[in-house]
Amino acid sequence: MMPGPTEHMGEQVDGVGRRMRALSREMVTTIMDGRSDRAKEIARLIWREPFTRRSWSEFSFLAIGAPLAAVGFACVAGTLFAGMVLAITFFGLAVLALSVRMARGFGGFHRQLARGLLDEQIEDPEPFVARPGFLGWLQSALRDRTGWRSMAYLAIKVPLAALGILVGFAAWWDAFFCITYPLWGGAGAGNRVAVFGLPQVAFGPGFFSAGQYGFLHALGVFFAGIVFFFAAPWAVRVVVYLDRRVMRVLLAPDALAARVRVLERARAQSVDSSAATLRRIERDLHDGTQAQLVALAMRLGMAKEKLAAVGGAGGVGGRTELDHIRQLVDDAHRGAKEAIVELRDLARGIHPPALDVGLEGALSTLAARSTVPAELTVTLHDRPTPAIEAIAYFCVAELLANVAQHAHASHASIMCTDHGQWLRVVVRDDGTGGAQLSRVGSLSSGLVGLTDRVHAVDGRLDIASPPRGPTVVTVDLPLHA
């Protein structure tokens, strides 16, 4: 007998139901297996964590960083308070600057500690660079953003360190305390158990035992110590994580400082590239165009000699024509020589050849050529970049020219020395004084031009020129720009 449509439909429904039930069982099995694997992974992670290098490195960072932060905060806060009290005096400003410098130093210690124990690669900020002189150092220290940010880090680090001691460090201590409790705190010992560093009645008489210290009580404390032992690394990690975040914000170079550093490097590369380009142009002019003009002048000189020889043997008409040609050659010869002189001056203005032997030799040449007797003192431990050497050379050359033309001086002195990352050039004369940047005239335009040159590399030009002299011009330039 053939099955009817109703029987076929019933068989299809039963098949779908069986497949759905099988699929449901597979999904439940997969979910349960996934949860089981996840639970096993978490259990293995908790089991291994107290024995990993990372956990003990974080504990060491907490144990070393807390007293270091306390000492740093005490030193910085003490000097900061003293500086604020004495701020009305010049000595108070010096104490404030010292406080900022100390904060920068302690910030560096914490960066090194994090780098060595936590493998936290926090980029070091730019090193502290002070301007020459005590006033320059004072100004640079009080404007040191890195020092002030390090001071803020120490202020936040102290409560973080206290939290780490009360939570992380105490968790390790309580784990050791509870695990060893059965060895020294048996029945009748009358001892309490410290939980997170505080006396706690939770493990007193009656807990895990019938109102007295006994075996079950000691066993319960022991198992509590096991829990503390596996939980302590995570308590320390929470505190260290907060410390990491604070360090990344306050101890790393801020975005503005990083951007300024990038722009300074780009400017230094541009300045060096410009100096190299100018030197290449000077070499091309010296070895190419100037050499061709010299050869042209020589050929014109030879033509003049031949024309003179031919003119002596010719008639009146020929002599007149030769005189006209000789005049043209003379004009061309004179123009070629003038072009050579102008080209030589132009090439010297682009890059003085005296700088090929260094700034000291170039300044010696300037002092020797000066119409006013000039005394030179040079003390350089590190050679500046070519661009800085050129700016220093042109400053001294322009200042000596001003001394000769406007100062009515009988003597001048040049001092060039380096101080840290700065180059200082001082030109002094015993003339009539009165030099000012605001005065209109050739002297003012020359000084303004020097100021523009110096400011282009973040340098500084100061003029002290009272009436009746003396005039002292101080130029501070970075050694590398």
C-alpha cells in the first residue's frame, strides 16, 4: 500500500525535528566546551601569575618607587615652599629654580625605573639646556616644562604609592602572614590575623572553629592566605597600571614639546641644507664663473698688447682705427676686472673662505684686518655647525665695521666661547656709545639685520651702549641649529 501525502509530510517534519535537536545539542556542546576552555585558560593564568617575572617586577617597582616618590616629594615640596616664601627676593627665585631642576631629576629616576622593571618605553624629553650665565640658567630652569610636569607627577605619585602599599604590598604581606599562620599561630596562641595590613576580627575566635583557636581555624586562615597569594599580583597590577598611565601623561614629552622638537629638527636640517647650498654656489662661482672671467681678462690683456704692437707700425688712418679698437678692448678689460672683484666679494659674502679652517681662524683674520686694534679671545670645546659659524662670523664682521665707522673707538675686543649647548660672542669697544636698535640709519639697519640673522636660529642679541660708552654687544647662538 503506497504511503499518502500526510504520511510523507509527517516523516519530513520528524526529520527536521531530529536535525534541529542534533544541531541544538552540538551548539550546547560547543558553548560548554568553549566555556570550559575559557575557564581553564583563566585558571591557568591565575595559577601561573604569582610565579611570573612580570608580577615580581611590578612588585619591585612598587617597593622601590614608593620610597623614592616619598623622598622626591619631600625634597621638591620643601624647596618649593621655601622658594615661595622667599620669592620676594632674588634668592627665592633661585630656590624655586632648584626645586624644578630636582623634580626633573626625580622624574628621570622614575622613567629609568619603569624602563628597567616594567619595560615601559617612555621617551626621554629633551635634555635641559641653560642659556649662558646665571640669569640664563635661572630663566631656563623656571621655564622648564619637563621639570614642572615631573613635579606634578610626584604630587600624584605619593597617593598612588600609599594606595599601592595599602592594597598591593599589604596583599603580599597578608598572603605570607596567613600561609605561615599554622606554623606560629596554633591553638591558644591568642593572635589576630592582619588582613590588608589592618587588625581584623574576621579570623578571630569563632571563625572556622567553635569559639576557640583550633585546627579548623588555622586551616581556614591558611586557605585565606592561598587566596591572597593568587590575588596579590592583580592588586599590585591595578596600582601599577594607574602609575603607568600617569607616567605616560606627565613624564613623557607632551605633544607640544614633541611637535616643537620635530620643527626644530626640520629647521636645523633646512639651515644646514641652506648653508651647504650656499657653499656649493660659492664654490661654483669661484671655480666656474670667476675662473672664466679671469681667463677672459687675460685674453683681453693679450689682445691689448698685440694691438699696441700693430698700432705702432701702422699709418695715420690705421692708427685711428686701432685706437678705437684698443679703447673698446680697454673698456672690456676694465669691465672684466670689475666683474671679477664684484664676483669675489659676492662669493665671500655667501661663504667666507676663512671659515674653511674654523671659526677661530676666521675671527683671527677679522681681528687682524680691523682698522681699530682688536684683541681676540676664543675658547671652543665643540665646533659649531657651518651655519652657526657663518652667522657668528658675519656678526663679528658687521660689529667691527660699525666700530670703525661710528664708534670713534681706539680699542676693541672680541670674545668667543661655548657654554653647554650655546655659543656666546661678545664684541666690546671703548667708543662713544649710544648704539640702539630703534635708531634710524645705517648703524641701526646693520644691527637689525644681525638681529634677524640671530633670531632665525633662536639666538639672542643684546646691546649695552650707554652714552660715552663703552658699547658691549652680546650674541648667543645654539651650537647646533
